[in-house]
Amino acid sequence: MGLLSRRATCNTHGQDSSYFLGWQEYKKNPYNEVNNPNGIIQMGLAENQLCLDLLEPWLMKNPDALGLKRDGISIFKELALFQDYNGFPAFKRALVDFMGEIRGNKVSFDPNHVVLTAGATSANETLMFCLADQGDAFLLPTPYYPGFDRDLRWRTGVEIVPIHCTSSNGFKVTLPAIEQAYRQAQKRKLRVKGVLITNPSNPLGTTMARDELYLLINFIEDKQIHLISDEIYAGTVFTSPSFVSVMEVLKGRNLDQTQVWERVHIVYSLSKDLGLPGFRVGAIYSNDPVVVSAAIKMSSFGLVSSQTQYLLSAMLFDKKFTKEYMSENHKRLQKQQKDLVSGLEKAGIRCLDSNAGLFCWVDMRHLLKSNTFEAEMELWQKIVYHVKINISPGSSCHCIEPGWFRVCFANMLESTLKLAIQRLKSFVSSIAMKSQSHQELKSLRRKARNNWVSRLSLQSFYDREQDTTTEVSFSYRPHFMSLSNIAATLDAAA
Amino acid sequence: MVIEIEKPSSVRLSKVAISKTHGEDSPYFAGWKAYDENPYDEVHNQSGVIQMGLAENQVSFDLLEKYLEEHHEASSWGKGAPGFRENALFQDYHGLKSFRQAMANFMEQIRGGKVKFDPDRIVLTAGATAANELLTFILADPGDALLVPTPYYPGFDRDLRWRTGVKIVPIHCNSSNNFQITPQALEAAYQSAESMDLKVRGILITNPSNPLGSAIQSSILNDILDFAVHKNIHLVSDEIYSGSTFSPSEFVSIAEILRNRNYKDAERVHIVYSLSKDLGLPGFRVGTIYSYNDDVVTTARRMSSFTLISSQTQHLLACMLSNHEFTQNYIKTNRERLNKRYDMIIQGLKKAGIECLKGNAGLFCWMNLSPLLNEPTRQGELELWNIILNQVKLNISPGSSCHCSEPGWFRVCFANMSEQTLRVALQRIHKFMEQRKVCSVNR
């Protein structure tokens, strides 16, 4: 049989990484309060499930939106036929209003500059196709969302060059780090087309400070490149400092109407703020009409269902509802985050100070046997298999410091969160005890390895029935451990 | 949207962004423009341009609306919306199992139950546009070629080539044998690609054909599959119009050809389908890839992350297409209505002295106006098209937009309007032809 393309046979889709095992283990043994109280608790999924109960009554009160009616009259035919890539006008208007509201109305958006896409996944890829050629590069601050390895690189052939951030300054972006990344790209003979930031950050859960944004704007101005700001978590900022969008900074410095204004593009989505990832609603916002024009045509490959556009135009148009929703959303996120942070603190585990997102960036460096990624992997495996919590290791986010983990808190009930914290506390104390009893520790590892390795046949690895969802797939960089190395490491540790 | 006056970007956009491969600057868009500026309306604008360039199916909406009225749970997740939460969170690229099951059943029904489809081989995409592009990304590298029989759907130029960097090499078909694909034409296309140093990765056929409006005969499908086997390349069969055949016996799917061969050589065959034409739901963005190749299924599924179907829409359609009574009735009624429309337009054109290719499927007919050309060239065809657009006020698609190698053929859609509007269109054509007769007599 003829071969498939290089794109099809490479592994830039990212799904062969060992990170998958966490998902697989979770799916084989998912926690359920009633039916499986000893199962694995999913804390590797950045979903917002805290406010869906607010959406349900709205749907009941607005049957026309679901029933595809307008003032009681069916508009089914109109919607069924509507495939205009310019998007449902009412939806775009409602969306830009919502985006403005999230930014405290300090910026306003023009619906004519919006391109609708099937999720932010599609938006990010489309922007790459518009702004960069195969072999060009974008600079990304680390740690970053693992999905970018696939979304930005797979079909586009664009490279990612990391801007390394560290805990020495709370993982903020610095000028030396950006410049170092730029030089690195040049060394690799890659033409840098822009910088992509996620603000608020995934996985850090922090909003970017104004001075970071100034830094980035100055840099892209100087190098005459693009800046993409993925603001998918903009609506999850639950405490101060309040969210400052890059658009706000540009306006504040009177940079609108200059060339740099046209090189800054925003990505947005309703998957996190409204908790509707299934509906596939993403958007690109750009001030460059050429980018908008190209992106709109490309959106043909990933349009938003008109049925969904209609539903959400009605929902977002209800400003009273959206205001109440966002306010309650922030309250609940804040509470859940506080519960996690304080719970972890009691277990002697600190988190990066965060004010946004659906997760915390957790510092477990003190629990590592050594300051290495091998040790991070070992710890991660224990937490997944033994403590029975799926969390995301920092290495999967390309963090250069071992020992950091992303732990999600918004996809579960309060009671589940309490249980997860309890399990972690027990685990930490058991480590403390066991460090006094080395033999017991060795035996635990042996057991873990035996169980772990027996689940790790290459067969189940490549032949998976249940792949993960888009949220968690990403690629493992070559110099990190492959699957077979993990088994070897466990052997060595025994 | 309004495109403002372009200032030169200080930093270059990508080659893909500035290329014209999206195809929207072609002269044929003048047709759309003319329609947009002066659209026909039965009541408010009876002298406007009638849109006959849009392959939409509007003849069976009442059936869909009736279903939705009687089945609120399809659009609202039941009373109190208990299923809403789970549905809103569902972004698994495997797609809703119930929906894939329903799609497999629907595709089987369309093919008269002659073949079975495995729901686990169905990959969901936001429309056939996405499915075709995705398959191209998987089957070919940039610079490689796909062979496509002419005339073909103009959108392929964008869908198969734009972001993928893959080239299309035409398999030329002509009226001498009703535009059927021949082994000679296949070989000639292959040689042509080789002479241009292009590596051929596959053949893409549309069956039933757009713009011909006819199903490909099984002997020809066998020839095409044999050719693909012989050259060790892929075969993509875009069967988006499979439910729009006028009689169930006329359409033979590539799936049946494979079944007849006990699925030997199946791993090179991939089927594209969509609900945009058969169900008339282009706005809902529902496309699928069905592949007999495990690697293609796995890779396509992963790639579908860029183009997932809204879970809200999957739920609606899972309900609808699982309802056997509904689907049986819909398929049968839709066929009958399309058949009736087709007869109407063929008779009407015949009365006006215009011949069409014998069709048995689709939402359009392939009309032969070559006798009317001033000169048997593309220029002649465009001139005639201009007259039809601006004087007769009908937007139809000239064959050159479909890469037809013979000038004078036009694709005319008949299912995107009411019967009354179709009658008006036919009257206008009749009048136009009468006037031309008079003119030629007076010369």
C-alpha cells in the first residue's frame, strides 16, 4: 500500500507522549463518588464545570434559542442554509460585546475584524497559516499549553522556539529571555515571524503585567514581527490584578493606527469562560484587513455550526444574564482555587500565586528525589498510579525547571477536590515517613514499576482505543523520556 | 465584510495567505456579485437575478421541520435539559457514538442496505470542505499531485490545494462519451503528472458527479479502482450527493465495488460524505471521512481536532438520523421531489431547444449551450455567460469554472428555489432562445 504523507506519519500530533498514560489510567479507572470512590481523580483537564447549572435555567427560559425560532417563528431553514464564512452577524455583534465586557469595556471590538472558527484550536492554526511559512518560527514563553505543539506546528510546518521563564521571578517574561530565544532561532536558521503568548497564562494561571506587555510590544515593534495573544482564559480572572489585554495597552500608548496595531492579533473562545468546549466556538480578532480576509476564507475549513451561533447569539445578547454569569463564575473559581491552594499548603505544597485560569501551577520540587526530569516523571507516575490523581507534569508544558505540575480545579465538585487534597496530604506524609524507611520505599517502587510496566506494552501504547481529547494531546520533545525509558528508569530506581 | 484599502504590511504574511489559490478572485465571482446586488424575489423583485449557481437542496425542509416540531428532545436535550451539561463538555474527537452510529445507518440506507459501514471508521469534520482538505493533508505531501476528473467542483481548487500545497492534475473527460472517465484518460493524466515531475498520490472522484449530475457506472468505478491498485495510489470517493439520486438503483458506491471484491485493496479507499446536500443542512457543518485504512482513520481523527462538529449539532442529528421511520421517509420523498424538479427543468429546457447531459442525480443539470457560442472557445463561453447573467438575469456556472475542456457547457441548479421561481427561470430561458432564433433568422 502507498505511504501516507510525512505529516500523517510524523508524531507532531503529539499523542505518542508518555503524558497519555495519565489519561489512559484515568479512563480505565475514573473516580466516581458513588460507584468508584477509589478511582483516579482527573485534575489534568482544564475545563470549567462550575457554572453549567447557571446555563441550564437560561436555556429553559429561552426555548426559542434552542428551538431555532425567532419570536416564536421557525427560522430553521434560514439557519440550515446559513454557511456564510462571514459569520452570523448577530452572533458576531454579541460576541464582541461580550469580549469588551470581559475587558471591563476598556477596549471595544469591531465585529468586522472577527473571524469565527471551530474552537481556539482552529483559530491558532489558522493564524499560523496566515502569518508564517513552513519552516518559520514563533517564539512562545514556557511553560506553555502542550496542545500548541500540535496546533501551531503539525500541518503548518512552523517551528516553536521557547522563551524560557523560571521561578526566579514568578515565570515572568524578561527581555534577556526573549532575546535569547530570538538568537536561538537565528542559530537554527529559522525566520522568526512573531511571538505567541497566552494571557492569562496556561499553565501558570496568572495574568501578564503591564510591563511584560510593554516589553513584548517593544520587542515586536523593534523586530517588525507579529504578536498573537491567546486570551481564551480572559473571562476566568477571579481576583486582582484585573485582566489587561494587549489591545488595551496598545490603545493606552496611542499605538492604534500604527503599523504595530496591525501586527497584534487576539485569539478567543467560549470553551473556558462559558464552559462550552463541545460547541466549538473560537475567534480570531485582527486589525489587519489582509489577515482578516485570508483567515475568513480559511475558516471555511472549520466554520461554527449556525445552530450553535444562533443559540449563543441569543445567550450573549442577554447582557443581564452574562453579567450575572461572569460575576458568579469568578466567585466560584476563586473559592475553588482558594480551597486547592490552602489544602495544598497544609500538605506543605506551595503554588504559584495566581489570579486566573482553571488550574494552579504547583511547586513539588521539594518532593523530587533529584532536580531532574527523570525524578519529575517518577513523582508524576506515583501521583497518577499510587495517589490516583491525574495531573500534568511541567515537562509536558516545556518548563525548564523540574518539579512543577499543573493541577486543575474547576472540573470537579468541591467534595472531589477535598478528597484529592486529602489523598495528596496522605501521600506527602507517607513520603516523610518513608524517607526514614528506605527499604519500604524501594519495595513501593518495585510494586509500582511492576504494575506500571505491565500496563505499558507497546501494543496498548500505539494501539489505543481511547485517544485523549484535544485538551491534553501534545508532543514530547525528543530529549525527554520515551516510553521505554520510563520502564528502564523504574528498573534502575528499584 | 468590507476590505479596507490595503496598506502594505510591514512584515510579510505567509505565502499561503497572499496566494490566490483560495480562488475567490476568479471572474466567476462576478456572477455572485450580480446576484447579491440584485437578487430575485418572487414578490419584491421579480426582475432580479435568479440564483442558479448554488447547489443547495431546499426541496425537503418541511420534512425536517416537521421532525423537529415533533421531537423537541433533539434540539433541547430533553425536559430540564439533563443532557446539556454532558453535551456542552463533549469535545472528544471520536465524536458522539450515537451520532456516528446514526450516520453509518443513514449511509447504509442511502445505499439500499447493500453495504455496511462501521461507525468506528467514521471520522467527523466540519463539512465536506474540511474532510477533503484533511484527507489531502494525510495522503499527499506538498508538491505532490491528485488526479481529478474534469469537469469538477470549483471549490476543489481551494480545498485540495490551498493550504496543503498539493497540486491537481486533471483527468480530461469530454462529451464524446458523456464525460465518462476512461482508462486512457486516467493514464494520460498520470503521464502528464509524471512529465511535470509530480508524484501522484491519489485520484479523487465525485460520485454522483458535480457538475455533471450523473452517477458513475460500476464498470468505470472498477476501472478506476484497478488503476489505483496498479499505480499503488489512493482513491477518494466524494459521495456527498449519494442521497440525491433520483432513483435508488442508479447509484453504485465505491463501497459496493469493494464489497464485491471482498474488500481486497480497500485500504487505499476513502469515502467523503456530508449532510449539506442530502439533508440541505450546509449551515450545520456536518462532514465525514470513512476510511478502510486504520492509519488514515487514526490520523484523520486526530486532525479533526481542527474542525470538530458542534456537539449540539451532533446531538440533534443523532436523534434525527436514528429515527428509522424518519430517515426512510425522508430519503424516499427527497428523491421523488428532486426527480420531479429534474424532469421539470429538462422538459423546460428541451422546449427551449436546449439539450442537457442525461442526469440521474444531484441538484443541477449539465446544460449544453455550445451551439450558441460565437466561437468555440473559453472566451466565447464567457461572453455567452455574461449575456445570460446580465440580460437573461440568471446566475449559472460556466463550464470553464469547473475546468471543463469543452467550451459551452453550463451547470444549472434547480433545487435551491421554489417551483414557481424555476418556472420563471425557464420562461426567461425560453424567451432568450426565441429571441436568438429571431435574430439568427434575420441575419
